[in-house]
Amino acid sequence: MTTDRNISLDPDPEEMWRGILMGTNPRFRKSRALYKHLPREPRCKMCAVPFAGPMATIMRMRGRGRWSKNPKYCGMCFSFMSNARGGAEIPCTLLFADVRGSTGLAERISSSEFSRLLNRFYDTAGRILVEQDGIVDKFVGDEVMAIFIPALVQERHAARAIAAAQEILRAVDELPIGIGIQTGNAFVGAVGEAPHTELTALGDVVNTAARLASAAAAGEILVSRKAADAAGLQSGALEHRSLELKGKSAPTDVVVLTAASAS
């Protein structure tokens, strides 16, 4: 197993993961405090190691260059998490962004134009999610999934997800995008057999966020009541709905946002 010597290994794998994901692992916290004093920006959002400046070359030699799937994080942080199979149940926020009516859209335009639009969506959504400290979990077809965890944004994960959603709608206004956001406890960790192990989130919070994205009309962000409360969203003047989502035993109360809504 590949490990980072700056991360203390706990005999209980779940507690080790919890410490990393929640930002409470003492040695991880200590290394971050050290790295953030090395010059200069930009930095890994988890360990604060610099990607530029006089120490960047040394950090790359130690395996702390930019991670290929998300340039805001270093390879060692995520190599550790991906290779140390397991995870923990933690509070987090899930975001799904979906191109609405993509089948019909593909019929109306050329294949090359459709590909261009989707690539723009992938590139733009990925950049915005990274800037808002989200982990881009995966792109599937015409949909993107992202996780916001406490280690990166503390208790502000719901607010960051909402901010990212509004930015995505503003930036990719030529595509009909619907977005769903849910906050709650999810299992976050590395799943799957090597070399196909992936850092992901599992649980009802994930399923609900995906259902909300499917229910959102173009230009809408459906934020669960729980996520809205966690974000401190002032929702009195906003539209509220109670939705019957597929697979859910009870209606889901949501707040409806758009790119222009005050959040």
C-alpha cells in the first residue's frame, strides 16, 4: 500500500479515513501547517504544498506534483486515498449537473457541434468545481458528479456546491443544464479493484442528488431543504417545491434556484 509518511496510520482504517476526510488527522494537519508557509501559490487544496515557486521541483520529486484528475490537488494526497482502500461515513454535499434533453439536442445539430458543446460543458464545469474546492468524481455521458467534503471546505460544503452550480449555469448558458444538490452523510472513500479503484461517494445522499438533477428543468438548481439549511440559504422569497422522486418513499422538499438567484 502506498502511504504518505506525513499521514498517521490508524489501526482502524475507518478512523484513518475519517481523519483525512474531516481534516482532523493530527500529522496530516501538521504537514499542512508546514507546507502552507512554503512559497508560493497555487497550492494543493488538501496539504497546501506549493505547485510553483522555489520548492515546487522538490515537491514534485517527492510525489507532490499536481494530480492529473484535479490540478488543485497533489498526486500523493489522492494516491494515498486511492490505494488505501476503504473510507468513512462523513457529512458532505453532492452535486449532479445534467444536460437536459441531450438526445433531442444531438438530433438537431451535427455530431461535431454536439461534441464541441459537451466538451465545453465538461471543461467549464470541471474548472468551476475545482475552483470551488469540489472533487470532480466523474463525468458520465452528459452528466458530472462532484463531492464537497469537510477536509477542503470545512462546514461550508453546501454553500460551495450552490455557488459552483450557479457559476456553471452562468458559464455554459448555451446548453440546457439542470442541477441537483443534496447534503447529508455519505460513505466517501476508494472503491473498486485496482487498477480501477476510484475515490467516490455512496449512499442515499448521492442517489437523491442524482434524482434532483434529473427532475430539474433547464436553467434550474434544485437544492434539497437540508442542503439549503446547511448553506444558510435565505429562501423565503424563492420558489419551493415538494417532489415525488423515483425510489424515494416520501416527498423531497426543495428550493429552486437559477443562475441569477441571490444565495
